[in-house]
Amino acid sequence: MALTKIFDISSRSLAVYRRALEVTSHNIVNSANPNYSRQRIVFETETSNLTAGLVWGNGVKISDVMRVRDRLVDAHIIGTNQKFSDSNRQSQLVGDVEKIFSEPSDLGISNLMTTFFNSFNELAVTPNSVPLRTNVLNAANNLSAKVTSVNQSLNTLKGDIKQEFHQKVNSVNSILDQIHQINYEQFSNAYNGVPVNDLLDKRDALVDELSNLVNINVVYDNTNSAVISIGGALAVDRMHSSEFVAEEVNGKLNLKVKDGSYPIVLTGGELNALSQVYSKKIPAYQEKLDAVINKLVEAVNGEHANGFTITDPQETGLNFFEGYVNGELIINTELIDDPNKIAISLDGTEGNGEIALRIAQLTDAKLMDGNTLQESYSSMINGLGNDGMLQNNYTQANQMVLDELAQLRASQSGVSVDEEMTNVLKFQRTYEASAKLITVADEILQTILNMV
């Protein structure tokens, strides 16, 4: 009885510590894998037997191979990911808008507007000068080209954002499908006694990736399946995975469940950043720019229409600008064809430049809620810069939190090669001792047999 018990305990011990060495080796080779969670072996005493009134021990067994993971840290990372990705993408997009306006610079609208008004001031001194009249048209053309370019670039940026939004929605659907598959596989494997730790690591990495795209809430049911909702709408569990689509309603980009009635409430992630910049921020910048340019057209035309040309016969009632239509500042083609039709004479005499002087003075006129055109435009540019700075500050703050959480996760779930090598030596010694026990039991058995 005793010898067979030694053989039994020793062989069981060999199997246990061979498995322990396998798990430890798996930890070591994944030490550089950022998505890997350290696995810890839980040893347990094998159930003892009661025979002939005596308790006989049965050695050791592995009760579990645990994945070292802190769900509270994971939840904080998921929440911070959403904030970071939102502010970071908004910061980048607002930066793109700033580049389009290119302020302050010689090629910015502010400087070109100043040059335009200054050209009338110069013309007022020598009203009949054709070169100075040409300078006025050149300045107007430069301003018109820049305004048109800004609006076209903003519309192009909106088109790029819309395309990216659709791509991100496709990525969300792809990730949800993968999580749904893992939910099913881990449930099936766990039921059949197949290890699932590596599957769970893959799922956690997908959840982190999803949290960068959109605001999510994650809970785990009694089968350890991830149940994820997006903006309050169920996205995935073990039984099914929802499909989301992008839609544009009244100029606003929305996310909704396919065949659903209502849009998803976006509060974080890159999808929220794209939606906010597309639906609110760029239209707000365009609206403020439109207000400035429309007021410029109205003010300049209001003065210019009162002037007389130096053509023969003289004309009056001409507008300098044909209008501001669909983001394009259009100069009166009659003036472009004949600079002498720039009407700057107040009384019709050729040497009079009163209208040019009045147009030049518009640069200091309080035309927009007590502000000049330049002040209103500068206020918009300052708001754009402050928005970019604010989003950048949010990004840096959230990055600091993420770095701290990543370090905390690494300290808990990351692999320490030194610690694992210590375990290798410990398990190796125990394995060798178990093998030695079998050798000792065999020698005892041989001695007994030789005595018979």
C-alpha cells in the first residue's frame, strides 16, 4: 500500500509541476506582449483518503490557472480611453482647421483684408491712376481667392471626416463581431474544460480598442461573457452582436443601430470627436466667417454704389462685389474688365476720391455688434486657437492618467521575468524531487523483490 501510494503521489506531482513549468514558460515568452495577462498557478492539496482508520494523503493538484487581472483598473482605462481619444482627435482636427486659415500670416484673410482696404486708401490720393485701380482689383482678387480657398478646404475636410466616420463605424462592427465570437468560444471552452485565459486577453485588447472608438459600458455576466453597450444600446453579448450604421441628418453625423429609430448618444471616443467637429465646430467657424464676409460685401457695396466711375459716359449705382455665394466671394466682372468702373468719385469729378476714402475707413468702422470686421474675424481665430489649446490640454491630462493606469496594470498583470525564473527553479527542483521519490520507491520495491 505504502509503495503504491508513493508511486501515485510522485507521478501526480510530476504531472502537476510539469504543467506549472509550462505555465511559467508561457508567462516568460509573453513578457513583451502588451496584451498578455500573467497567469498564476493555484496549488491545492489533493483530497486525502481514509483507510483502515488512517488518513492517507494524495499529494498536490492544480485547482486553477488564474489570469491576474484587476477589473477596476480595466474599467478606469476604458473610461479614460474614451476621453483621451475624443480630445486627441478633436485637437488634431481643430489643428487642421487652423492650418486652413493660416493665421497669422501674409496669406491669411486678416492681412489680405487689411491690404484690400489699404489699396482704396492709396487710390484715394490719386483717384484716376489705372495702376492703383489695378492694385485694388488685385487686392480684392487675393482676398476673394483666400476666402474661397478656405471654404473649399473646410468642405473638403468635412468630406474627409465623413468618410473617416463611416470607416470607424465599420471598425466598430468588426470589433463587435470578434468579441461576440470570443464570448461564444470562451463559454464553450470553459464548459468543456479547455483553457480560456489567452482568449480573454484577446477580448480585453479588443474592448480597449473599441473604447478608443466610441463610448462604451462593459459588464460581465455569470458565464464571463462581455456584455457591451454603446450609448445605452446593447452592442454585443454571448447571444448576438448588433450592427451599427452612420447617417447624416440635418448636417449632423450620427451613429445608430441598423434598422433602429433613434441615434446613439455619443459622448466619447473618436466617433464623438468626428461628429462634433463635422456637425458643430466647422459649421460654427464657417458661419462666423460668412458673417464677416457678408458684412464686408454689404459695407463696401453700400459705399461703392454711391460713387461715379471715370468712364465715358459716367456710371453710378455699381456694386464692387457681385456677392458672396456658397462660400465664394465674387467681384463684379464689369470692374475686372474695366478698372475705370471702380466708382470712387462722390460728385462725379475725375479727381475726387471721397468714396475710396470712405471704403478705406471701413476697416475702423464698428460694423458687427460694436466690433470692426478685423476684430470680429480675430475673435473667431482666437476662439479657434483656444479650442485647439483646450483640447490639447485635455489630451495631455488624459494621457497622464492613462500612463499611470498602464503602469498599475503592468505591475499587476505584467510578467516579471526575474520572478518567473525564480518559479522555474522552484518548480524544477520540486519536479526533480518527485522524480527522485519514484526512484527511491523503485529501489525499495527491488529490494523487497530480491528478499523474496
